[in-house]
Amino acid sequence: MASTDSLAIAPTTDLSYLTSTATAGGSNDPKTAADLQQRFLTLLVAQLKNQDPLNPMDNAQTTTQMAQINTVAGIEKLNATMAAMSTQSQGVAGSSLLGKSVAVPGNTLALRSGEARGGVQLDNAADTVQVDVLGSNGQVIDSVNLGAQKAGIAQFSWSPPGGLNAPDGSYKFRVSASYQNTPITATALSLEKVDSVLVSATGMQLGLASGGKANFADVQLIQS
């Protein structure tokens, strides 16, 4: 007959690897905590059934294991709660942008009622900044000289001059800048109103009046 020692299962008291996995957000599955609890209970029952009668598990070991698995469940719930709060806060922030104008990287001018607005982002100060408005074939149909500008964002407006057949709609533009005849980096910015906001797990996306979309992370400027 086999001895009771051969049936004994050494108690597993270290479940720290479970808590570390939960803390790192190893899974977004809401069943993770429940699965871990079930695994723990299955292991605990097996240990109780097969423990050495001469050397049974003490209450301290069982209490420690229960505390560890409860910590795992708590961390899982906290992660889920924080994720929900983050989504809600993005929704509140997004709603405040409706109707406002934002500047995002892009080279589109939305001409409305004979006027369009855009921007230029400069890495360094420039003594010459120029915006070229392009026609449907990519040819320059007009230019706006912004003169000297500091590093940062410079805004401009464009109205087609008299005699230029430029109906309302979308136009492309390009920017160039230099300092003492040395070219510097200039990034074109589209300035458009926000019509809609979409919040998802991947972030917040803005619907623009022109029909385009922009990621909130790309917004360089917000105006009323």
C-alpha cells in the first residue's frame, strides 16, 4: 500500500507571477481574473485532498494564497475601471472641440465664402515664409508672402484676388521658408472646424468640415 507521503502535493504559496501579469496588463480579457480564481481553487482543492495528514497545510499558507489571488482579481478590475475612465474622459474632451477650429498637418485649404485659412509650423525662425496656392493641375495660382516669422505656428488667410476664377472648394498649398537664404523646415497645417468626434480604444479621431479626419494626437492648435 502506498504511503501517505507519496500522495502529498507540496503547497504552492508563491503566486506573485500572477499578480505581476495582471499589473502589466497582460490580457484585456474580462474573464482573466475569474479564470485565475478557478485555477487557484482547483489547485487548492487538490492540495487539500492530497496533503500529508502528518504535515497538513497550515492556515497561514491558505490565507496567503487567498490574499494573492484576490490581489490579482482586484488589479484586473482596477485596470478595467481605469480604461473605462480614460475613454469617458476622452469623450468629454472631444465634445468640447465640436465647432472649434484645429490645425493639423496637411496641405488642404478649404475656401468658404471667398476666404480660406491655414498655417505653417516652423522649426526655427525665418526671415522669409511663402505659401503657394495650387490649382487642380498642381500649378501655382496665387502666393501669400508671410514675411519674417518666429519659430512655432504662423497662421495665414487667403482670398482669391480679383480676376482669378477660384470658386469655393478645396485647394492644395505648399510652404517654403528660409533664414539668410538657407532653407529651414516648414510644415503645412490645415486649419478646419471639427464636425464630429469618434472615441475608440485606439484613441480619439476628429471629423473635419471638409470631410476629412484627423487624429487628436496630431492637433497642433485649437481655436474657438
